[in-house]
Amino acid sequence: MNRTFSTDIVILGGGIAGLWLLNRLRQRGFDAVLLEKSTLGGGQTITSQGIIHGGLKYALNGVLSPASSAIAAMPEHWRLCLQGQGDVDLSGCRVLSPHYYMWSSGGYRSRLKTFLGSKALRGRIDALDERDYPDFFRSREISGSLYRLSDFVVDTPSLISLLAEPHRDRILRIDTESMQMAQEEDGRLDSLTLQSHSGTVCLKAQRFVLCAGEGNGPLLQQLGITQPEMQIRPLHMLAARVPHAQPAFVHCIGDSFGMTPRLTVTCHPDPTSDSSGWIWYIGGEIAESGMQRSPEAQQGEGQRQLSETFPWVDFSTTQWGSFVINRAEPRLPNLQRPDNAFVSAKQNLLITWPTKLTLTPDLSDSVCAELARQNVQPQAAPAANAEASATLSSCFDFPEVAKPRWEHLFAGA
Ligand SMILES: Cc1cc2nc3c(=O)[nH]c(=O)nc-3n(C[C@H](O)[C@H](O)[C@H](O)COP(=O)(O)OP(=O)(O)OC[C@H]3O[C@@H](n4cnc5c(N)ncnc54)[C@H](O)[C@@H]3O)c2cc1C
């Protein structure tokens, strides 16, 4: 059977960007449908470290631009959502750590201290007295200084489930191999034709929003759109099952006074019930330079650097794993890194990359502002919406929520 449905907005991609936007649009009375080709969050979102940050990295580079002031507002925005008082209700989302720390261990200490005490950073970072150290550092004789940032860490699987669950009838798993995109002569996207359990479904919409992360590249190519362009930055991330009771949430900044911390450590629940430890997940400079290393060499480097940095943790029985994942972003001139959520309008298409989990609320704000600027209003009648939801969800499966990569890395180990 062939059917045609008209909706206000079709979102392609069920990572954090698409899911947050679906919530915002439906709250505003738009009829919206989200299409996901695989698992929810299964791209970058599930592999993110979950740090909701205020952009201190920009400050470390000595640059506090207006864009970095925008990111500075994000931790507070998310906190309101977690308390159920923000633009999206995240009450019930698991927070892995209410704080994130930065440890400067050495050489540049005095220069750093002056800088971190500067007016530009006031309210975003506190130098800690030993008695305020988190458990992981308490009673340890550490060199250098420990700072508490305005940042915190969320559990991404719980975040994805929470955003998806209320919209099960509007989130469809699709087969992108057989998806056809029909364009009008002027290049406008007219409709998407999808294969469902019960025949072909043609979806028409006022606007189509690309939130497909790395998948935006091939979609733009298929549509013959050359600008904006996508860039990818590969990272060789480390995961380690560490039998140590206290979790670590810390940027370790080395002697280079640069953008990227030497090690960025977060800790996540270990899915094996008999374990008293955590899964340590490690990014930072080691993940960037790790692209030059084989998995064995990267895991060896991880063991070496972590043992040296945290001598009070016994890594001798640690199980190591690593994998490569791409960050997908718009390509900017001079290969700069974007420091804001990105939204670009092309006819009836909106092309988006949040560039950071943290900036997702900013992305949704920009999309809503662009829809208002284009005078796009909710059009579908509520009764028709309910009927369409029932029919659509009977034609397609609801995609599963992705599992953290270490569940695959350490499966059966
Ligand atoms: C290792 C790593 C660590 C990170 N840590 C942090 C952090 O601590 N803090 C932070 O703020 N940011 C972090 N980030 C960045 C953050 O994870 C990303 O900016 C964010 O998750 C991107 O979300 P997204 O929804 O745009 O893309 P994704 O999460 O990649 O989702 C895209 C979705 O689209 C689907 N898709 C692809 N093609 C199609 C198609 N044709 N049709 C339908 N669906 C499609 C994919 O299956 C996927 O589910 C990190 C990124 C990485 C890689």
C-alpha cells in the first residue's frame, strides 16, 4: 500500500540535536516526525564524555570571544532543564558528577594561577582548598592546583531515553538505502519516500531539518548542496575498566598552555554487576595524537600516562579498550574549530551541527528563531496528527537507544 503524509517538520537524525529539537518543536505545537537510520544516539552522542561545559577551553587559549560567552551560559541552561524548569524537561536524567575539575600539575603554575584568577573567568572556576577536594583526590599529596569548574557530567544513555520516550509515536527507524529524496526543479526538497513494513510511505513537510551528524555530509551530497561543507575530526578514545572505587572527573592540563587538556577523564557506570569499579573514559590530547597509534600502542600509552598521573590508583589489572570516532562539524575557514551551534537555511532545508553536546539548547533556539523568521507556523490539525501518529508508528519500528561503546568493547571479557 502507498500512503502520503504531510507534517510540519521532518527531522533527519536521532542524536542529541534531533531529539532535543523534536521536544522543542512539539511543545510549540508543531507536528514533527524524526527519522533515524540506526540507533538513537548511536553516532557521536553516545560516545561523548557527557561534559556540559562553560567553554573554559577557549579561555585556556587566552581568547574569550562573544561566542565563548554564549557557551558560558550553557551549564546554567542545562541545570534548569535538569530541575524541570527549563525549555526541555530533563528531570530524571542521571547526572554522573555535579562538578568537573581541572588539575594543573606543574610548570606553568604561576602564569596559570594569574590567568585563572582573572576577571574574565570570575564565577566560572574556583581554586580549591585541600579540604574541599573531591573524594578521588582527598588525602592525596598532589602537586600543582585543583580547580572546580562550573561544568558537570550527564549520563548520555539516560539523556537520550528521556528525550525519546515521550515521542515514541513520532520517532521512526528508517532504511536510508532505499530512501528517495524528490526535489523540485529549483532544488527544494519536495518529499521523502520510505519503505515501511506495509508498503511505501511518502512524507511531505513544510521544512526538513538535517540533524544527522556525520550523516549530513552524504545527505548534502545527494541533494547537490555544496555549502555548507562538513569537516570531520577523528579521535582515538580510550576506555578502561578500572577496579578503583572512587570515580575521577578531571581535565589534566600538562605543561603546554594550550587548547586541549593532556587527559580528559570521565567515569561511567560499569554494566557488569559484580564490579566495584568504573569505566574510565579518556579523551583530550591523547585521543588526538592517538590517531597516529595502533590500538595496542594507544592502550599502552593510556596505561603509561594514567599510571604516571594517578600513582595512587592501581592500573595493573585494568582492562583496556579503544576505538576511533569522528567529530562532525561545519567546515570553517582556516580549519578553525566552530565555537557555536551551527544552523544554515537553504530553501526549505535547515542544515545543523550542534558541534558540542553542550550547545544543543543553542541549536534548538537557533532553529526555532529561523522558523519564526521564515514565518513557518504549525499547520496540521490535532485530530489528523493523532491519526497520522498511529498509522506511522504501525508502519515503522521505534529505534533502540544506543549502548555505550564499552559494552561492546568489553562484552564477554
Ligand atoms: C569522543 C567524543 C567526545 C565528546 N565529548 C563531548 C563532551 O564531553 N561535551 C560536549 O559538549 N560535546 C562532546 N562531544 C561532541 C558531541 O558529542 C556532539 O557534538 C553531539 O553529540 C552531536 O550530536 P548530533 O545529534 O548532531 O549527532 P550524532 O550524535 O552523531 O547523531 C546523528 C544521528 O543521525 C543518524 N543518521 C545519520 N545519517 C542519517 C540519515 N541519512 N537519516 C537518518 N538518520 C541518520 C545517526 O545514526 C545518528 O543517530 C564529543 C564528541 C566525541 C566524538
